Amino acid sequence: MYQTVLKDVIEKFRENSENARAVILLPSSKHRTALVAHLLSSGEYTPLYFALTPESGDLEVFIDAMLRSFAEQHDEIGRFASIAHAHFHKGAGAFREAAIDGLVRDFQGLAGQRVLVIFDNFDYAENSEEVQRFVEELIVKLPDNCLAVINGRSQPRFPWNSLIAQTRAIILDDDKVVTQAIQPHQENPIGQLDIFALGPGFVFFNDRPITEWEGHLPRLLLFFAVDRGVITRDDFHRAFWGDLSDIQATNVFHVTKRRLHRAFELEMLEHQESNYRLRPGISIYYDAFEWTQALIRARDVSNPDPSKDYERVLELYRGPFLKGHDDSWILTRRQDIQAGYVEAAIHLANQYAERYRVNRETEHSALEKAITLSRDALRESPNNAELVANTIRLLTEFGRRSEAVSIFKKFEESNKGHPVDERVKEAYTALKKSK
């Protein structure tokens, strides 16, 4: 019986991790330890395993032990990552950057292998903001052949909404993919907060629009806190005031926080140890969170009809994330969401095109829907190579060559000075060969 259950867990991992770059094993899942043991011994993957220890909360100790562990497990690991030790004397920042860049280059050298980068006992990094940030950044930069697996007795404090959209991260509870609640259910909430970040950004509290912010920073502070969930003061510093000293940033943070509270006539952020979070007891609706949940459901391999959830992804997208702002964290988040939007548009456009292929007489409108979806997505993300290639292929197949040529020329012009993406090049080659 147990072997049957474990087999289902392994199969679910295999299916859902195929296109992911991060799998977090839910701390409460019953079979996460057995799954890790299987991943290490099955021979199906190239595993690189690192078990954190109580000393791993120190970033330099963590990096040093991890690099040595990976190098001992695989002869090809360390050619570039070991160079990081030469940067140790330059400080923690230089050491971490060299370690990430070196690991990524080493992993790229393992092309053709499905590499699992397994971090076990990750709860030892629960209170280490620097280690959490290091692993988060490494996940984002992993090559396509690599998958990070995180196992521990507590859940990492990564920015989940961003990682899910950006790297197809998933949270696995044995044999099912789970979504994260933005907060526990509130029986008797002290207030209802509705936040709409897809587009220019609007905030309502108890159905009342909040418009008096005493500047833009208190408003953005609220968006940042809700988007990240649990955050530290250092998170705020890096996101908004990286050019200030710690003392200056701390002063600005406290001023901004007081202005945020005045906008609501309520203490909105709760300080707990070194972390901040939105005050418990407030019921929250956050459109970017609902958008992320729809994307998770659409990607679930057990979903019999992902189109319905992809349609919800498009429906919730009312424009770029916090349109009109250019803070670095906002630009990164905007790119994440655009990538998910494009993913949904491509899936649905191809579905409509297939309906037209099957019955051209009665499904003529399906072709126009496919092309309209593609063009709308191109307006949002004109340099997405996968989208451009897919649109050129659709237009070529259905005899709209001049439109396909126009799209290619625009892409070529906007990327002047850079090699044309192979996917776009292949689509354009097929276009030129078509009659």
C-alpha cells in the first residue's frame, strides 16, 4: 500500500516538475523525505544534494559548504563556482555574486542532463534573510535543464507570486499541487482591503477608494507588503532606498509607514520580530494573487480543461503591473506577469487555431480570435520571441504572409544589433518557403 502511494507521489513530481525550475515540498506533506530519498537514488536525474545545518544561517558558511558539497558529488561542478573563493576577501556581496554566476556556468555545462539542485533541511535558513535571497536568486537564474527542490520543516519566505510566474515554481503536497492562501480565512474581519495592481493600481478599504497618500511611497509600500507577504525592513530598503545609508533608509521607512497608517486611519503593518506583514484580521482581495492562482491551476497537469483558467489569467490582466512606476522590483514583477500573460495567450490562440483547422466552415471566427489574441499579446510584449514565432507560424499557415512578414520586420528592427532568436528565425524561414 505504501509503495503504491509513494509511486503516485513520485509520478506527480515527475509530471509537474517537467517544465518547472523550482519545486517546494510542503512542510506538512507526509512523504517529502521519502521523495527526496527516491530522487537521490533513482538514477533518473543528476542530483546535487546539500543538507543545511544550524551553522548554515551564516551566508559565507552556507555558500562555502554548498560549493564544496556539490564539487564532491560531481566532477564537472567547481570549474567556475570554485573561483568564488577568490572573491571571499572582497566581501559577502562579491562572494555571493561570484558563487551564483559560477554555479550557473557549471550547471550550463551539464546540458543534456536533468539536474536536481536539492536543498534539504531548509528550515535552518528560516531566519537568514541573506541565505533566502541567495537561493531565490539562484532559482531565477537556473538554466532550463535544472530544477531546485526545497525541503524543510518550514516554508521558505520567497516572493511566491513572482517566482511562480517567473520560473514556474510549484508547491507540492505529496500527490497534488497546492496554492497558497494569501492569508488565513478571517471569520470576523476588522476591514476589507481590495487591491488591484494589474494596471495603474487602485486600493479600496471597506469599499472606499484610498486616494490621499501623502506621496507615492506609502501607496507603493502597501503594494510591496501585500505582494511579498512576509517581509523584512531590509526588503523595503533594497526595494525603495538602496542608495541611502541604513540609518537614512530606516528613518524614511518609518516616516513612510506612518503616512501609510494615516491614509487608512489604521495601523496597517504589524511588526513581529524582524518581519513586517499586513495586520492580521484584515480580509484581503489582491488581483495579482488571484491571477497567480489561476496560472497555477492552468499549469497543473491533472487539470482536464486548462483553457478555462488561462482565460481567467487574461481576464484579470488589465494592464502592466503598477503601470506608470519604474522601481526595479515593479519592473521585475511586471516582466513576470507579462510572461504568464503571454503563456496564456499562446495556449488559447493555438486552441482557437486548432478549432479552425478541424472545421473551417463553421469555425471561421475562431481563426480571428486566435490572431486577435496573438496581436493583443504582442502589444504587451513585442519582444517575446516565443510569441513572435508562434504568431508568424499561425499567420503563415493560414495564408496571411504579409502580416507575418510585418511582424518579423518589427521584431528584427527592435532587436537590431542582436542575433535573431532561433525560434523566430525558424518561423521566418518557413514563411519564406511557403507559397
